[in-house]
Amino acid sequence: MGGLAGKVAVVTGATRGCGRAIAVELGRAGATVYVTGRTTREHASPMGRRETIEETADLVDAAGGHGIPVRCDFSDVTDVDALAARIAEAGGRIDVLVDDVWGGDPYADFEHAYWESSLDSALTMVRGGLETHLIALHRLLPFVVAAPGGLVVEVTDGDDDEYHGAGVPYYLVKSGVRAIGRALGAELAKHDCTGLSVAPGFLRSEAMLDLFGVTEDTWRDAVTDERPEFAISETRRTWRAA
């Protein structure tokens, strides 16, 4: 395809899930992709998952792009400053920034009223799902607006601000990221750049497949009367290198 040949992209939260998928597709389009996240082959993150940023970078390479794995905890400003310094040393350019940090699933409580849930878990979710985005944007947006035509994509969940009963902290994070996308749309337009938010549907992520005890080849076995919604889950086959 090569539509992004010569372009530089940064994907936060690219270790797995939607972030990995986006990073691979940017590579398929020819981009150089900074693959950022917390889990490396040497160090696991609190998520306790086996996927690594190096694996994602390899998939980017195999798809036709150039993957650069950089460990970065976006809740740690010094980590993000180090990432920004590395980008500056390489030319100081970001054409596409995809802000996909999340990691809040272990802290979500969909069963209890907010005041009966863990406050520590609620604050951890908000910090990991919202503060990380603000830190990333503060440090990386200068590279985007340095030239016209840049794109910033905020990745979230849901397509409206109606409360659907998923819990106050979860709602705050997901609607907050949508709000950031709207604000970026207005702010970046002043610099001839584009800001927006996207909300993938029910994704068959690595963690979701593990939860239901299926693989991408057998995922339909998880569609039952108790969980019919899995029938509309979205594919992860594009995450595999062509």
C-alpha cells in the first residue's frame, strides 16, 4: 500500500489489543511506528499479560513498516519525556499519534454501586485511562503541530455520552477520552492538523479470547445464550502479518 511511506507514527498502548492492531496497519501502510507500552520481553507490566511491544514491532516490520519498540509507562512523566527525547533525536516528527493507553480492565467493577466499590481501584482506573492521555498529549503534541497535516486519534469506547450502567469510573474514563478527542478537533484545526476520537466495537482482543477460552479460529464457540453479544465481536485477524 505504502500510503504512509516516510511518515512517522506513535501508538501508545501498542502492546496488545486495539493498539497492536492499529500499529500493524500503520506499518502495512508503510509508516515508521514507535510501538510504546509497558510490557517487554524482559519486564512484565501490572497487567500480567504475555504480549510484548517487541512482538508488536516485529508484526509492524512483517507488515511492511518499521517498528521501533520503546518501553514507556505513560503514567510516569519521566518515561514520556525520555520517549519525547528519543523522537526529537530522530528528527522531531510525528505525523500520526494514536493515543490508546488503557489497562483499566482489572480495576473495573460492573457489579456494585460506586460507593460500595474500591476507591483505590476507581482512582487507579481514572489515572491510567485519563491522566495517561493528558501526559502523552502534553509531551507529544508539539511534534504533531510542528508541521501541518498531523493526525491525533484518541481511542475509547462507546459512541455517545449516555450512561449505560458500566460504573461511574469506567464511564468517566471513556466519555472523558471522547471529550478529549472533541477538544483536540478544535485545538488542532488551528494548526492545520486533525484531532478526533474513535470507538471500536466489541473487540476480540487477546485477553477477551482468553477470558472466553477460545481462539480466533474457534471464537464462535463462545457465542451462547448467556453471551449472545459475542456474535458481533470484531475480528483481530488483521493483527497478523500478511
